[in-house]
Amino acid sequence: MKNGKIVSFLSVLIIVLAAVAVGYGLFSGGGTGRHMFTSVRGEQVVLDGRGVYQNDSVSMAAQARGQDAVTLFVGIPLLAVSVTLSVRGSFRGRLLLIGTLGYFLYTYMSYSFLSYNALFLIYVALMSLSLYAFILTMASFDYNRISGHFGPGLPVRVIGAYLLLIAFAVAMLWLGKIAGSLTSGSPPQGLEHYSTLVIQAMDLGILVPSSVLAGVMLIRRKSFGYLLASVVIVKALTLLTSISAMLAAMVWAGVYVSPVEMILFPAFNIGMICCMTVLLKNVRREEDSP
């Protein structure tokens, strides 16, 4: 793989730093326990009061711990496997790698922008390492030959339509929460004591447009669409797994979760697992690829 040594080095750093971050996030103790906090908008927010996430709300701390668990048991092993396969010249490995790096980039970008704590510099380092590893991996593909790596049986219309459905559902979910606050002037649901809606901004500004572009380009059988769809599918799979874990952690912590979210995100996760399975099964053997 082009840039293989650099990407491998960056990936090792990501694995080490991510292990430190999730270990500290999951197992750090101390703090004063749950307590009330009045936000600058006059809202009463219950802070978690435990470990590294003690200054986060109970809801956000539960989500962070759920995501840490997925990063530990899914993200880190997947990054280790995919970078190993990529260095050996596997096209499937590179598809998994680019999507996994997208997951790490999204995850630690949100951590860096959302909450300041003792791990802040590690979050920033992980965001930066993931960004440049992602760019270098993207540069390793020959965009004119990507479609030739996939067999004719790949159901591009079905997968493309599913990506468009995901984009529409996520956009409607977040816009539904935001629209009311913009017209009434009241804080949106989920803002709590934070200054802005970081996750919603990233989803509406990055995830939704990427899914739309990937879906449209894949349906039209554009070569770059195959790669972008692969990135979105692998990244969305890991992200949706994290969200499912977050929702479970929030329910365990006693935080109210919308029944729509409890059904929607796990269902999307199952659909994305099917998409990834079909995608990887339809990658040609290396000797059959152009």
C-alpha cells in the first residue's frame, strides 16, 4: 500500500493513545458524585460527578463511556486488523482501514470539541493522527480503478438507496430537535450546559452530505462512489454500534431516551452490518482485480 509505513506508524500511535483514553475514561474514579448544576441559560442539569467525565452531564458521560467501550472492543481491534491487511496489499483491508480511521476521526473530533478534561491533549492528538492517516490512506487508492475491484453482483442501487435513507433519517431527527428551539428561542433538547450542539453539527455538516454523495454516486456507478460508500458504510457501522451502546448506557444510567431513537439507531446498525457484509463479499480476489 502506498504510504503504508507512515499509515502503519500513525495507526500504532492511534491504538496506543486510544487505549489510554478509553482505559482512563472507563475506569477512572473519584469525584463528588451526581449533583445539580445551573447552566448559563438557567436550566437545571445533573452532572455525572465521577471520573474523567465528572463535569459532563449524566447523559453525556453515559454516552462517552458507551463509546469508549465500543472503541476498546471494536474500534482498536478493527484498526489493528485492517492496517495489517492493508500493508499486505489487501484491498478489503484498505476499505476497512479507511472506514475505521473515519470512525476514530469522528469520535475524537467530537471529544475534542465537546468536553474539556484531563485527556484533552490526547483527544486532540488522536483527532490529528486520525485525520492525517485518513488523508494518506485516501491518497493510496487509484480512483480510476476502484470500481474494477467489485464484482458485477454488488447491489449498488439497494446500498445507495439505503445510504440516502440513513442521511434523510438522521437529518430529520436532528432538524426536528433543532427547529423548535430556533423558532421559540429556547434551548434545544440535549444542549444541557454545553455551548453548542457538536454532534448534530458534525452529523448535519459532514455525515449527512457524505452519505448523500456516496449514495448518489454509487447508484450512478461512479468509481469514486464505490470508495466513498465504503468509507461511509464502515464508518457508519462503527458509529452506529457506538450509538447503540450509548443508548444502552443512558438507559442504565437512568437517562430518558426517546423510543424512536431506541428503535431507529439499532435498526440502522443491523442494516449497515448487512451492507458491509455484502460490500466485502463482492470485492474481487486480488488476482481478479484490474
